[in-house]
Amino acid sequence: MWLGILRTGLLGSAFSLTIGGALLWNKVPFLISLGTMIAIFVLLSLLLLSSNRYVALISAMIAGLEMFASATSSAHADALSEFGSSAFISTLDILMILGFYLFPLIIIIGGVLYFIKG
């Protein structure tokens, strides 16, 4: 059960970042897009290795760092303050909430509980 929750979080976060990254392609600096691609690769790699309990715990730690980094990013705060200004911005904000907050929280819950309870 907990492994399924962990995998849902990993896949959901990767999917949200993929869609958001595609929408922002050529609208943000290349290094931001490259970082997004690397994050997607890491999430999918963790998904493939997630049955290992230690990988599940590492996934939870990475998700916590992801949430912290996003929460302290002024760019993300500015983007959220523009929610509702256009359909495009609102779509990106929803994807940001899913990819950087909701799914990482699911990863943390699933990863920690899978590590503890197996």
C-alpha cells in the first residue's frame, strides 16, 4: 500500500513537472529548463528503484528538499501571486502546486511509511 502511494507521488510529480516544463520551454532561461529535465529524470529513476526501502526514504528526503526549495523561491511566490491573471498562468500555478507541494507531500508520506512498515 505505502509503496503504491510513494509511486503515485513520484509519477504525479514527474508528470506535473513534464507538462509545466513543456509549457515554459523557451519562456524561461535554458538552465531552468535543464534543471526541470534533470528533476524529471531523477523522479523517474527513483520510481524505477522505489521498491528498495532505502530508496523510498531517500525519495522522501529529496521531496522534502524540493518542497523547501520551492517554498523559499521568490520566483515561485511571485508566480503564485499572479494566480487568476490568465488561464496560462493559472495552469502553471496549478501544476506548480501539484509538482512541488502536493505530490512531494505524498512522496514523503509514502516513502517514510514504506521505509518504516515495509
